[in-house]
Amino acid sequence: MKILAIDPGTRFAGYAVMQKKGRSIQLLDHGLLKIKTTNGWTHRVGTYYDFFLKKIQDHKVEDLCFETPFLYRNPSTFMKLGYIRGINYLLAHQFNLNLHEYSPSEVKQATCLKGNASKQQVACAVYKYFPTLERSLKDDITDAISVGLCRLVANRLYNKPS
Amino acid sequence: MKILAIDPGTRFAGYAVMQKKGRSIQLLDHGLLKIKTTNGWTHRVGTYYDFFLKKIQDHKVEDLCFETPFLYRNPSTFMKLGYIRGINYLLAHQFNLNLHEYSPSEVKQATCLKGNASKQQVACAVYKYFPTLERSLKDDITDAISVGLCRLVANRLYNKPS
């Protein structure tokens, strides 16, 4: 099973393409989409769509998972995350992908066994799972990888097969 | 100039395709997209995208305008309207359409000269502008037509050319 995991955002979106082979998890691709905020929303939403469309096609992804944004104090920010979420739904529809959404606490619980873990703790869990991964990745990327881990290994993270 | 005006919604979306020729406004197409709520969000968002993609292609629309949802008390509803709004942005990007968003009060001011006009008053203004239009259209449709009028004639609605 090949998945695309996204930590969605309107300025930065971290992503990870991961694959489960037998009992092992491979990280095939990871990175950060930077979305220029100087452009209008049509361009920003289009950039997000085009980027992830290509990732899905290039990697022949079968499964899309992302973190569900929690309610921000600022309703305008909440609404804007809705644009991106709508694009995720559309991509899942167009490529017939399985879709999984997780709350931040579900992801943290699955990766750190602690629903209120900090971003640093999430990053530590990710580096522990993929020890060869370059350190100093942006939080958006480690968050995306943690969403993928939540999807693929859930609470069995610490039983990493050797 | 040929425009697609939408009153966006997650269950019903009214639309109108309108054209300005000289000083007259033609209503080329209007109707209601019903979105089955029993389907998941990927399907609902996909239905919305496919439907309006076809309208844009069929009518060779150059301009997209819609009513900007106001903040609902229920943040969840607000977020869901964000999905649809994201799709509007994507369509505008993909077809290089001019995009115009209006608040409900802007549309009401433009069509009824009253920012707090009722839905019935908006419908009356629409029927006054297009006297041959069948009565008893759903509010979503008359709202979409009023958005189109806001775009094309703005506050000159009552100076309808004969």
C-alpha cells in the first residue's frame, strides 16, 4: 500500500509518500510545498492542487491521509484551511484514493503514545522510526510523516520491525 | 462577457450563466445542483467540481462570481463551505477565469438597493429584471441570478435597458 500523507496548510504543506511492504515502512519521498502568499487564492489553491496531483501520479498513490485542522480562534484561518481540505477531497475523488483524516491528537497518540505531545516530541518519534533521515526537517514535514505513520502503523510505532 | 454566477452550498448550489451584450443582460442557463448528503465528502466535492467544470466548458464562461459565505455560528458549516469555495478557486485557476466574490449584503444592495433585503425581495428584483422567468424558482437559483446581476449591472439594476 502506497500512501500520500499531508500536513495541510495555506502557506506550507508538508508531505510524505510512504509504502508498507510486509512489516516494514519505507519513506519514498518527503518535502515541503511552499505556497506564495503574495498570489491570490485561485493561484494558491491551484498550486496546491497541481503539486499533489503530480505526486499522486508520479508515485501511483492509492491512499491519501491528512491531519484534520482543529478549530482556530480565527474563523478566517479555519475557512482557508477548508479550501485546502476541499482540494484534498477532490484529489481523492479524481484518483479514487482511500481517504483518512486524523485529528492532531490522534496522530500524536499514535506516534508518541501521548495525545498532547509537542511538535519536538513528534519529530523525535519520526527520527526514531527513520534513523537515517536528515535532522532539522521543518515541523510541517515531520508532522506529515507522523500522519503517514499514524495511518500505517498506528499504535504499533514502537514495535518497529528490525 | 459570459459569466457563471453561483450561490454555493454543500447541499444545494444555485447557478446562472449570464451574458452582457451591449446594454442588455441575457440569462442563458440557470438551475440547481443537488448534492446528495448521503455520500461522503470526496463524492460531494467531486460532484460539485464536475458539474461546474462542465458548465464552464459548455458555455465557454470567462468570469466566475459567487456569494462569499458569511460566518455561521456553527464553525463546522463554515468549514464545509470552505471546501466548496476552494473548488471555485481551483476552477477559476484552471480555466483562467476572472473571479469576483460578493458578500450577501453587497448582492442585496446591488439588486434591491437594500443591504438587508429578504430572500423574497431578492427574488422579486430578479423576476422584475427577467419578467419571462418562471416563478417559484428555489431561493438558491434566484440568489445565484442576483449574484450575476450584482456582477453585471451592480447598482444600475433598476435602469434596466428596454
